[in-house]
Amino acid sequence: MPHGNVQRMFLFEQTTFVYLIFFAVLGLVFGSFGNVLIYRIPNNQGLGGRSKCPSCSTTIRSFDLIPVISYLLLAGRCRKCKATIAIRYPAIELISGVLFVLAYIQMGSVLTGLLLAFAIWLLLLIAAIDQSTQGIPDILNIPLIVISIAFGITQGHLSLIAFLIGTGFFFIQWAVSRGKWIGSGDVLLSIALTALLGKWNLVLVMLCSAYIVGSIFAVYLLIKKKCSGQDHLAFAPFLVIGTLIALFLGEIILSKLLLI
Ligand SMILES: [Zn+2]
């Protein structure tokens, strides 16, 4: 290989590496910010004011707010009152960091990588908030729809058939049950998910994955007697898991299915 090529390849790998680190750190920081939003949005709290320990109300000092690392250094306990910090906090930070990196790897470009990463970040918040409150706030759904459509436009993959399947499926359920089976938030969410995925066959992968994972989880809860048949299970987390599966593994799943 000519010397110039080796140098260029090395330079290329170096930039890719720098971007990977950039996306990982950005994902961790946004995960930490996401934890604040997951707690404050359902409680109608503003973004002003520092984070406090939920047990002793001590303001958390900035060096105890480093994503994941602070949790490990504090061994999962508040510095002041030693109350256990929920594992959810570092988990969200870590998941966010990993998903930002995956978004960059998937797109191979900083701009579209960022668009996808922010859309996924909003999905993460929506899943967590729907899980704890059984509702999806418009304040997250609306920006998600805007970002997802912008992403769909950059990919040139927005398709009417995909929307008829992806959004139509939820709109019909919502209209027939007058909002009892699923909420209007789920219908809005489905617009964003379809715009992100684009192709109708990826939308089908998303729906199937969401229902398969959701059913397994429901059966698990019933066996463990953690809920009764009447309990309402938040569906957004499964739609989000289905979307992530379709986004990152959809093409592989489809090519394997079509070969059989
Ligand atoms: Zn405390």
C-alpha cells in the first residue's frame, strides 16, 4: 500500500475514533440530563434548580453528577445520608451512551448520527415516563415527531405505505376503542417511529418485535404474580424496544427471513 494511503487510513480511523468518543460522552451527558427530565416532566417541575437527593433533599454537588462514574465512586449511595441511589440512574446514562454510539456507527455521519441519536434519546425518555406514569407527554412527542421526520427526509425514505401500516394500525385501535386500548400519545408516537424506520417492512419488524417482547414480559409478570390480567401495561417501552431492534437489526432479520 502506498505510504499516502496508509497515512490517510490512519487519519480516517483517528477521526472515527474521536467521533465515537464524542458520541459516547454526549450520550452519557444527555442520559444524565434525561434522568432529570424523566423525574421532572411528569411532576410538572421546571428545569431550574439543582438536583437534590430524594431522601435527604441535600443539593447534589457537581462532582457527584458525573454520569455512571459518580455512581460507582459513591458505591450507589447518597454522599450525605447514604440512601441507595436507584440503579435506574446509571442504567439510563449507560444505555443513552451506548445508543448514541450505535446511532453514529449506524449512520457513519455526524449530522444524521446526531439526528438519530436525539430521536433515540427522546424514545428512551418516553419509554421511561410511560413506564412510570402510563402516559406520554406531548412535550416529548412533538419534538420527536419533528426530529424523526427531519431524519426521514435526510434518508429519503418516508413512505405512505409505511405510515398506513405503522400509524394506521394504532389510529384504528385508538378510534375504535375511543382511547381505551391505547392513548392518543401512542398514535403520535407511531408517527415518529414510522418516520424513523421509513420502510414498511421495517415497520412490520418493529410491530412484531414489540408484541413478541411485550407478550413475553406480560407472561413473565403473570407467572411471577406481579400483576393481574386486568392491569394495564404501558406499551411505549415495547414500541421503543421494537423500534431499536428494527433500526439496528431490521435489515439482518429481514434478509435472514427472506432466505428461509
Ligand atoms: Zn441523601
